[in-house]
Amino acid sequence: MFKINIVKKIVTYFRTSIKVITITTVSAILIVGLVAFFYKPTYAVSLNGELIGYTENKSKLQNEINKYMEGEAEEGIAFRQINSVPEYTLCLLKKDITPNDEEIYAKVTEDGTQYYKYYAITDDGKEKLYVSKFEDAESVIKKLKDKNSQNKNDIGIVEKYDTETKEFTTVEKCVSELYEAPKPKVVYTANASSGYVSGSSSAKVNIGISLIRPISGTITSRFGSRESIRSSPHRGLDIAAPTGTPIKAAAAGTVVSAGYSGSYGNMILISHGNGVQTLYGHCSVLNVSKGQAVSQGQIIGKVGTTGNVTGPHLHLEVRINGVLYNPQNYVY
Ligand SMILES: [Zn+2]
């Protein structure tokens, strides 16, 4: 009997325990369910440690802030920077709180810095004009090339990021402002006595006299040409003819010098007045001497191979006030 009572008690004890456990578990599930039902997960949002509001949709709010930073809203804006990033803290047990996503967004973005993206068109490395699109900048360069603008190879594009935007110029206006008419090809830069000065093969000044051909022959090198054997543009005109061919004075004048002179070989320099001079190089024979007056057509020397030559020819130069001019503008 006594043993049976103990067993009964033990059984009753366990039954009670199971009931208690079941009730507790069910209650807990109900409570969690109720909390989940009535309290949506809400995030407290703070900026620089200061609470600025609450959101029930953290990812949506953060997405909008991201979009703002990526600068999607406006064309020409590369990106934006915000001073500080919002921090989110999950708060389950707060009741009666109103989410204020719009205010949070406004506060986060109010001190944002905008970075504009645009393109500078440069000439010789200097920024000249600005366009908003890369294609526009490319188009300007292409048009300048098509028009053979003098500066076509100096024009460049630089991608710019700046907190301030620039005034943009239309493609057509860029082209007209940057266009430089092509200069005549500079084929020589030469100063007769020393150094070199700029000149052009087409430059022609009136010398007031007419020159005749000192010899007839084949032109083998023109004024300003840059053959591989030359270290600088050709200072004169080369006319090939057999050694010994007589050379005539191109115009009347006075012999300034007649003698051997470096790469010219035997050369004669005649002054015709008004700053006009003619020079005859590579002669085999000199028939005149310094100070001598010569008439137009007078034989002054003979074709040869003295000085820097690859074959017999006359090297003819025309100098006006010390500047070299293309002899073919005056003779041949
Ligand atoms: Zn020559």
C-alpha cells in the first residue's frame, strides 16, 4: 500500500510538471506573436550620435540616400558626398513612434556636397571651353580636324569633377572659337648670317629688280626642303649642271665676298642694293673678287663640287635684309 502511494505521487508530480511546461511554452509563443503583431521592427536613426528619427523601412530609406549620393537625380552630377552616414539601431519595444523617413532623408542630405562631371576642351594643355558630354568634346575635335584647324593636334579633352559647374558651350561655338586658320607651311627658318628666323616658302617681297637664271639645269633640291642629309631646312635652291658650267650674275651689283666658306665651298656673294643679295655656292672656279662691280649676266664663276655636295650643282640663295627667301619666287 505504502509503495503504491509513492508511485501515485510521483506520477501526479510529473503530470503537473508537464502541464506547467506546456502552459509556459504556449504563453511564450503567444506573447512573442503579439509583440510581433503589434510592434513592427523599427529602427532608431541617428546622425553624429544625435537621434534624428525612426524608420520602419531601413533598406528603402538607405536606398534613397544611396541614390542621392550616386547623383542619379540630375544630369551632370557625378556623385554627392554627405558629411556623415546615418546609423540604425533596432528598437523592438517602442510604442507610439511615428516614422519620419522624409525628415531623416532631408537631414542626412542637407549638407551634401555635389560633384559635377563635365569635360574641358584644352588647347596646348590649357582649358579653353567646357561641355557637358564627352561625345560633344569628341565632336569638337573631329570638326577641328575636318576643317584642318592649325591647332588640331593640340586640342585635348580632360574629364573634370568639381563642386561647381561651368558654363557649357555648344559644339558649334566651341569649333568656331577654337578654329585657327592653317598657316602656310613653314618650310624654312633661316637667317642668312647667323641663327634662324621664321619664314615661309611662299613669302615674297618686292625686291625692285628682276633676276635672271645664273645657269640652266635641273632643280635637285628646293628651298626649305628637309632631305635626310640635311641637319636643317635647305637655305637655297640647288640646280644641277656639269662641272665647269658658267655661272652668270643674277643681277648687276657688287661682289661682297668671293672665296672658300665652309660647307658652301667656293662661294660668291653679290649685293644688288636695297638689302638684296644673291649667293652662289660650290663653285669650281671663281671669276670675280671682293669689291668688284658686276653686270647682270656676267660670268662670275663655274659650277663645281666644292664644300658639302653629293654632285656638281649651283647652290643659289636670295637674301633680303639678311632673311632668306625662296629663289623660285624670283627666278626659275
Ligand atoms: Zn644647296
